[in-house]
Amino acid sequence: MSKIRILPEHLANRIAAGEVVERPASVVKELLENSLDAGADRVEVEIEGGGTRLIRIIDNGEGMDEDDILLSLERHGTSKIQNDRDLDAISTLGFRGEAIPSIGSVAKMVIVSRPKNRDMGTRVVADFGKLVKVHENGCRYGTVMEVRNLFGNTPARRKFLRTARTELGHIDEVVKNSALASPNVSFVLRIDGKETLHLDGALSLDKRLATVMRYRGTFMEVGSISGLDDERFIHGFLVPPEAQVAMSSVLRLFVNGRVIKDRMMTHAVAEGMRGFLMKGRNPAGLLHLYLPADEVDVNVHPAKHEVRFRSSHDVHELIRRNVQQALQGLQGTIKDDVFRHQENTAPPETIGYRLSPSYPAPIRDAENVVIRHQPLSYPPPTPPEQNIHPVVKEPLPVFDQPARIETTSVSATDASCEYTDNALPAHGQAKRHGLEVIGQFHDLYIFCRSRDTLVIIDQHAAHERLLFEKLKKQFLCGKIASQNLLFAQTVELSRFQSQLVERNSEEIERLGFSLRDFGGNTFIISAVPALAGQCDPARLFMEILNRFGNENEKDQGSDRLEAILADMACKAAVKSGNRLSMKEIDALLNQMAEADLFSHCPHGRPVIKSFQADEIKKWFFRP
């Protein structure tokens, strides 16, 4: 007698239910996909008892007649595909025909449906996979799928479910994902008779996302649907990097309208935001990817949570590039809001001057830091000339070449890559940033006024980003400008570190270091990167060498270069506690106003924060 037997239909359906129906949320997902495939523009979801007592999905789609309803109860009964060619280019959410029979095998099911071209509908009742009743029914067009007593015939499966609150949370997430996947469809969610979610089809995608995320800020738009002829494009909205700190990071991904989980796509978004997200933070928002159906394989996961791309590298690059472009657009928006939308109406001589004792003293904080001169009005009256003493300060060494090292120039074939230091503008040079500088706080934050907006700038983070972009540009153009040391320094390395130097000698030289082998594991440092000239050469070199690997971690991956450049920029940038002269502040603000990227330091910390006058009034409960 043969050992291999064909499983009975009801047993095969129960096995399939174990793959398709993991929990009540799985039922909601499968039935919602059928409603969307049916062309519904309004879907209502009703839940009772955490989804085990009742799941009801009501839609106004095209509906089914009696024959179609009965065939849908059969395993692999589907209207979505007919041949091999259809399977290779799936454009619908459902296609296997397993959802309804699998759900019906572990629950009591009632289906009521009527096509638009019929006067009467059909009502079908099935109990745990057995057909009980079929009859005509007077109903509105569309379909009502009713699932009761889920896992009633498999009590062991019901024991593995979580609490009702947890299961309702999964259902809520499924409905929200479906609403974001189909922004033109209205969705209503009712739990135990109470409406908990209502998203109208007229609501724009970004407003729908804001409602779902309970986010009140603005989004960063990625890509654009309008005006694109290419079949491969993306569109979405991401939470700006500085807003990530205040919210949980959830990134929703969609491919051709199907919600998926994909590490490659998540990595591409993170790569596009590299240098703008703080360590430990993840992107948040949503991203729709549209590709030709034959370039995506959606038949690789039982619950259709994952897909496979024909060219994953191209998809990764498409996403990364679009996210980077969106960040560049964000820089332009910030620049227009802060630097360009106003003219500096304050007389130049009223800013950055210390008053003599015959005028009121400036306001100071507990640490004797000047916050704002008082009681100057705007524009302030011009005091007698003999009572005004401009603040004359020596430029910070970080902005000029250090006195203890000499500079060697680096020629560049491309004029755009020619090295220039952070020299301050000549005396009397016009301010291009257009801000009214109020003063410094804690020798770290620069307070400025932009019309009715208070602008606060982190001087270290701002300078760090500017230096990082300069170093990166020099490196990509060939070599970072270096400076010869008056007194060369020696460093003792381990055997492993010596091997690192030998393997990465060309890259180390491009970073602006000049090394000579002194025998054994000893090396001589004769030149260092120009912008980091004030740092201790040996310590700087050792910290950068560790980025190339160590005994515990041989390779730090593709982001090693940017991490090295970020470390160099951080060490060379103006520090907290450095009192800046007005000329230095103007130089920093001018560079920010002209930079392409300036809103975040290379480690992702925000550089600039603005407060509207109305927002400040609310702090003090002013009308």
C-alpha cells in the first residue's frame, strides 16, 4: 500500500490557513485586498471581540453573482490570473485564490454580494468550510464579508493569540497601511461599535499620513507622480531629520500599491539620509515605489509581505538618489525661509557693538554671557560716536592657518576643487546672510532675528557641516589639502595597524597625511590635513586609522570614508566655548547661506532652529 496519500480538501485548507491566517489582522488584510481589487472606493471594517468574535468588511466594489461566490469558496479559485503570462506580471493585490477558502475553514463565514448590473444579490453561509445555505438576497451593490468565531474549530490556535488589545493594534495597523496604499479610497474602522478611524478619499496623501502618524509637522516630499513618463519612479513623504527625535520611527514601504517589508528599500532610504539622521534613528514616513509588474515577483511569501526585484541594485540607487534630492530641496526651503526671504534693514553699525558705561549695560546670563544689549529698540537710536566701541577681537585660529605649521598648496585640475581656507571676509564686506545677529549664548549658540522669527544656530554643528562638505569635495577631486609640520612626529603602531597603513596607504595620503616608514612599526608624520592643523597630529592619525579597522572589527563598511571625514571636520570645527567676533559670526552665516547642505552636522544633529513670533507668544500666554 502506498505511503503517500492525497490530503482531503478540508484538511488542505486548514494547512493553508496556517500560512495565510496567522491572526485576525491577517483576515482583515486578505479581505481588504479583495475589496480594493474589486475597485471599491469606500471600505468599512467592523471588529468585535478583538477580531475573533466578528470581522465584517463592507465595500462598494463590483460585487459577485452566485456562481462567482461559490467558486471563490473553492481553493485556488481566482479571477486575477489565467495563464503563465499573468503570473509573471501580477498587477493585483490578490491572485492565488487561497484567502477565502483558508479563512472559511477556520471560521463561520457569511458572504453577501451584488453586482451593479443585477437587481438582487446572493447570500452564502458556510461553517468551517462546509456550505450551509445559498439564497437570493436584497442588498446594495458591493460585497459584505462576515467572519465569525475565528479559530472556533482550532482552539489551540486561539490560545496562541495575544490579548484583545494587541490584536486590535495589529488590525489598526493593517487598515492604516491599506489606507496609505490606496489614498483615493475612503476607509472606516469601527471597533465594538465605536468609530476609531475615518479617512476620507478626498484627503491628500500627506494629510492622510499625518493623521495616521499623529504628526503635526511638515513632511519632506520624495519624488513626484505628476509629469513622469518613466514606468519606474517613487513618491512619498518622509519626516524631516530633525523631527525624528520627537517620534517613533516607522517607515511604511509600498510596491505597486502593496505594503511590504524590505530591508533593501529601508537601507536605501537610510543611505539617502546618511549624514542627516542621528545615530540610532531610523527614517519615518512612507514611500511608494512603482515598477513594471514583470520586474517584481510578489509570489515569494505566503502572506505576500515580501517581494523580489529583478534588479535590486537599480531600485536601491533609484530610492537613494531621490531621497538625497529631497534633502537638497529641504535645504533650499530652509535657506529661503531663513536667509533669503527678508532684507536686512538693521543699520550695520547697530549690530555687535559694546556700549560704554554711559549707556545701559548688556543683559548677561548667570555665566556672564552677553545675550542682548539693552534697551536698544529696533532700529535703535544712534548714540554719540564717542560712546560706541566696536568689539574688536582676534580671529579664532580655526578660521586661519595655525601659526605652528606651514601650508603647502595642492594643485587641482578642476578649478571648482581648488582648496581655499576658512579665511574671514575683508573688513567692511557686506553681509550676504541678511540676518540680524543678536548675540551668543554659552559661547555655542548664535541668536539671530529674521523678520518675526527667532533663529538659533549651533556654531559647532554649523561649522562642522561646512568643513565636512569641503573635505569631501577635496577628497573626491583627488586629495585633501595638507600642511607640513615644522616638527615631524613619530607614532608607534601595532603589527596589525602597520598592515592597515600598508594596505590603505593611498587612501591615507588622499586624506592629507604624509607618512614615512621609520623602521619596524614606527612611522613619521610629516604632514596633516590643513583644516585639522590645530589637532594633535599623532592622536588625529590614530583615531582615523582606527576607522580603517581594528583587531575586533576588520572593516567598517562602505561608510568608512564619510565617518573619517566627519571626524576630521568635528575636530577642526569651532568648539563650544569659543567666543566669536562679529566678523567671524558673519563669515559663518555667509557660508551657511551659500552652502548646498547646511541644516545638519555630519552626525545628524540639527544646526538651525527657528521659532515664530506667534509660537513664542504662546510660551508666555500672550494674546
